[in-house]
Amino acid sequence: MNDRHREAYREEAAELLVELEVALLELERQPEDTELVGRVFRALHTIKGSGAMFGFDAIVNFTHHLETVFDGVRQGRIAVTPALTGVTLEARDHIQTLVGSPLAGGGVTESGARILDRLRTITSSVPCADSQPNEGVCEPAVTSEASSYRIRFDPAPDILLNGSNPILLLSELGGLGDLSLMAHVDRIPQLEKIDLEKCYLHWDAVLTTAAGGNAIRDVFIFVEDQASIVIEPAGAASAVQPPRIGELMVARGDVSPDRLEAALLEKQHLERQRHGKHEAAATLRVPAAKLDNLVNIVGELVTVQARLSAFALGCGDPEAASIAEEVERLSELLRENTMSIRMLPIGETFGRLRRLVRDLSSDLGKPAELVTEGNDTELDKTVIEQLSDPLVHLIRNAVDHGLESPQRRLELGKPATGKIRLSASHEGAFVLVRVADDGAGLNRQAIRARAVERGLITAGTALTDQEIDGLILAPGFSTADQVTEISGRGVGMDVVKGGIDALRGSLTVNSRPGAGAEFTLKIPLTLAIIDGLLVEAGGERFVVPLSNVSECIELLHGPQSGAGRQSLVTVRGDLVPYIALRERFSLAGDRPPIEQVIIADTRDGKFGLAVDHVIGGHHTVVKKLGNLYRQIEEVSGATILGDGGIALILDVDKLVAGAVRNS
Amino acid sequence: MSKTVMTVDDSASVRQMISFTLRGAGYEVIEAVDGIDALGRLKGAVHLVITDLNMPRMDGIELIRNIRAHSTYKYLPVIMLTTESHDASKQAGKAAGATGWIVKPFNTQQLLAVLKKVLG
């Protein structure tokens, strides 16, 4: 407070003291004049009030007592007597002295105390000195530790009428710390009933702040009387139990929906807070067995959830249906999260292969280096484990058969050291793993000759380069002119292909003569739970892996023909062969007049599977069939359905391959 | 756009202190010496009124009632200046429709904090 203001106060106080004197003298003559009492009071009030603002504590402390007395006079508790006016005039003179003297401490001086003593004896109602509270509105009570508060701000509808703006209060609240806010709109009436001057909203908030509860209270200090304001520490026992149980409680009417929303808001807020706090703890090592167990349990959960959904749908209760929907959403999240936990980067497997390449190149006298790409591409743990063997095989082949000898390489103008490129990348729900070498590429003539020799093709068969290259993947094919220690025992690519098939993946080869060969493995991200299409045929249900399905069409057909044999269906002008599942599995009953045909992408091209009808998408938890059924090629596993029934999971590639062989 | 605050007080020193503080903080300030004066000056853009309660001619309570009954300024935030010893007048002010209050004595920080609370 600068001197300019103090000087202004002194001048003003002098005026007020004159006014006080005039009023007191008149009051002495007309003790009953309340207007005069008011003038005296106002003068004292202003002297005190303004004095306090400019640091004239001595004046404030002294005048405070006079003001209290005259407040009593105003309210009729104290009578105006000549003695009172006399003392007050003396007091006025004392104030004048105080105003004129330099700023000093706030204590009442000796002469001042004597005046107050006399005043006290006259009125016997003057309270003890030093009752001069100095409460500020906005002094923040700062505590060091941030804590969370649950705040319910429920303003009266007419809060706007006194110029209060709830929005400003809420934004002020937001200024105190991290705020999660939820407005409840359930009290807003229909449009024609809305009174624009009323506030129909109330709010729940969770605030994390270091400012303390008093600071929060201060935010609402002006509206305390016009609003219900509840401020409680959050995170302790909440008024209502969060999510699912909460919904039941709402349904039972135990708790109002807005209370529940508030509890949820709080939960989310606190989770976010906790999350922020523990970001440092990045990773956690968990035994793989525990993870496998978790996946199994999630699998069970997905199954039970499917049952719940089916049941809720069947019983027609909308409440049950919405709970089932929620459970479905959550189990879906749980499934995705669990699956992502199982995901491991493929880089570790690549690392092990580096050693293999080194050993191979020294054994075979072919210098080779391994270049890896996409080491951080993630794959399901079990997929990675099963991928290891096929990769070892492919790399052996690449070094042994693919790369030329160093002399030959130099003759061809290639660097003596061969290069094996191992890369992984994502493609939709699949991971592509490529093994490429910069060797000679596939020798198509040798392959063709070998295939003829092995009886895989006849000498005159016309084949594209691609088809010839594909022959090396056929069972019992081996091209190595000499069987080496490392590879080429006649099982070669066949084994690789089997391993990839077991992963429901596919293997393709791309060769450029003289420049090298590239093998591409297309592997599904995960094995434990797959997305499938649930279909029905002859009262039995089957799951077709969605990765195989390209589209579904409807088939109207006339008189049946060629039972068990494949027929053709036109799909946008293309003829696509199809078989009826019902006939393939010898299921009882006739095919319905309108069938659904699932057009599947298989190794043998597009192929249709006619079913009675398509039920829909299904998160399929894959269960093995057990050793007894291992020889059944067409079925890769089974899954338990929502109603407790079982559906077989079709291995579409094998099913189609079988059908093609039979035709 | 800077906001306009009207300070209503019969004490010139308080008016001066409030004006000085608010102008320093970027507000426009209109000064009025009592309720009648304040109502007379209430036109155009006024965003907030800070009024003392004890004033000659028309006190703060009456001023607040008049503002709340005013067709244009009925939602105008009004801050009253009160003293601790007069909780009753605070209640009366609130009943009349005061938006908030500042307890005298106050310092500039407290004044600006209250303004921020009510004006945003």
C-alpha cells in the first residue's frame, strides 16, 4: 500500500472526523434521532474499514470498539446518553491524534485504553479488545501433498439470479489442479418448460490438488447458501461401488444414476492419477506358464460371455441385454489385452538364427551374413515358438542351396559374402516373415525334371514359372544334387510347409534366377483365440476362420445334382467351385432351397462352402481335439459355443484340398 | 476487451484504492459515491459492481435490490464490502442478491482473486 493511498485516507479520515463530531453534537441534543445514530455509525465504520486497508491498525483496533457500541445503539440495545456522547467525542479526538501520528503498531495506547475503559463502564457491553479477526476470503491453505477430493456441486435453480456464474466456479476449481468433471443433465425439463433464468445442472467433480480442502471450499464460498456443496476426500470408501454392481443397484433403485456416474468419474480420475505416478515402472517379468493360464481363463470367459449374450438375447429382458453387452465389451477388451501381453517381438528368434548362419557358413565354406529387419514385430508367444523350426530350415536351405560358392559368386560379379535377409512385418491380422537370399535363385529346369522324376507332374504339363517354383513345396521333393550334411534329406520344404500349416499360415516362394529366392511366411498373429464365422449345416455348427473368408453369397438352386461332388457357382462373373458342407460331412437331411455359400480364399484359389445358414461372427477359443482325432485333416479344432454346444473349426485349406483331390 | 467494474463507496480512499488496483490489473473502473449515484451511472458495459453496504442516501443493500430488479443488469455480479462485525448485513446483502462479498480489510490480492472468481 503506497503512501499516496495513506495520504488519501488521512484526508478522508479528517473529513469523517468532522462529520463524526457534527453528528455526535447533534445526537447529544436529539438522542432519539436514529438517522443521526446512523451517521455516527457510518463515520466510525468507514474510518475503521478504510483504515484497515491502509495499515492503520491502531485506528482500526480502537475504532472497532466504538463501532461495536454504536452498532448496539443502532439496534436499540444501548441508549444514547450524554455520558456516551461525551466519551465518544473524546474517542473521536483520540482517533484524530492517531490519524495525525505516524504509522505505528496496532496496540491501543494508554490514553486510548482509558477512554475504552470508560466506554465499557457506560455501556457494559463492549467486548474485550483484540477481537479483531482478519479473515481473508482467498488465502490458500497450501498443503504439500496433492490429494484427491470428491466434489458435488448442486446449485439451487435460482443461482443465476444473483449474478453467480457456475461455469466460472468450475473453471476456478479446474485451476486448482487436475479436474475430472461431469455435468448431470437429467433435471433439464422439456424445451417448453425450460425457464431460461434457472440452472438445471448439477456437477460431480474429482479434483486432485495440493491446495487442500479449504481452497476448494473457498471456490464455492459465495454460493454456499445457494447450493449444496459436498467436498469429501476421494479414493477412500466411495459412496457407491463402481461399475457392474452399481448398475444392478441403479436397477434396484438403491442408488441414483447420477451418483453412480459420479463414482465412476472418481474411479477413472484416480486411476489416471495412479497411472501417472507409476509410469516409471515399465516392465514386469512373468512366468510364461502364468500367461498361458491367463489366456486359458480368458478363453473360458469369452465362452461364458458368449453364453451370457445368447441367454440375454433369448430371454428378451432389455436390462439383461445391456448387462450382457457390457460384459461382452469388457471381455473383448480383456481378450485383446491378454493377447497383447502374449505378444513378443520376433527379434529374439532372429537373434538365434544369426548364430546358425555363422555356423553354417563356416561348415559349408560359404561366407554369409544375416541381415534382419522388423525385429520388433510382435507375434504370439506360441506362434514364435513354432516358427523357429521352419525358419531354421529355410535358412539352412538358403545358405546350402541358395547361395553359390564364393568363387562362383566372384565370377558372377557378386560379393563373395552371401547375404541372407530375414524380415518381419505386419499385414492385417498376419505377420509376414520373409527369408531372402541373394544366391542363384531356384533352378526351374532342375525342379521340373525332379518333379517329373518324382511323379508330381507329367513331362508335358504346362506350368508357369510360379507354379514350377511352387513345386518345391510339394511333399517328397528335394532338389539338392547331392545330399549334404546340412539339408536336403528329401524332407526339406515339405517339413517347412507342414510347420507353417500348423500355424494356419501360408508359405509362398518367389524366385528370380541369378538374383536369389525369397520365401514368404504369412502367419496369423495368434492361435489361441481366432475370429471365426459361425455357420450351420444340417443342425451342426462349424466355425470357418475369418482369415479364410472373403465373402458370403446366397445360392438359390434347383434340383440337386451330383451329390458330394463339387458344383460351380457364379460370383460376379467368375465361376467358383463349391461343395456343400452338409454332403461333405454326410449330415442327415436335404439341403435347403436357399443356401449360403461362403467364398473362401484357399491355397487352391477361391472355393465355396455351401451351408444352411450363416449365424455370424464368433470369437473362437480354439480347443484341440485330442490325439484320437489327429488324423482328421479337415478339422483343426473345436470351440465351445455360448449355449454350451460345440462347433468344429474347419481347416478350410485342407477341406478344399480334399475336395479338389476327390473331384 | 477489458471489463468494466463499478466501485461504489462513500469512502474516497477505498474507491481510490480499488480503482488504482483494478486499473493496474487492466480493468476499466467507474466510481460512484453511493447507491443513487451508482444507479445513475449504470449504463453501457458494466461487468461487475463492488459496493460498500453502509452509504448515505442509498445503501448497498438497496442498490443490490435495484440492480436485481433492473431489466438489463439483473444478472450483473455484485460484490459487497462487509466487515466481520456485521454478519447480519452480509446476510441481508446476500438475501438482496449479492453475488459475493469481500471482508474489510482486504488487500489487493484478495480483491483481484474475488474479481477473478466472479468475472472469470
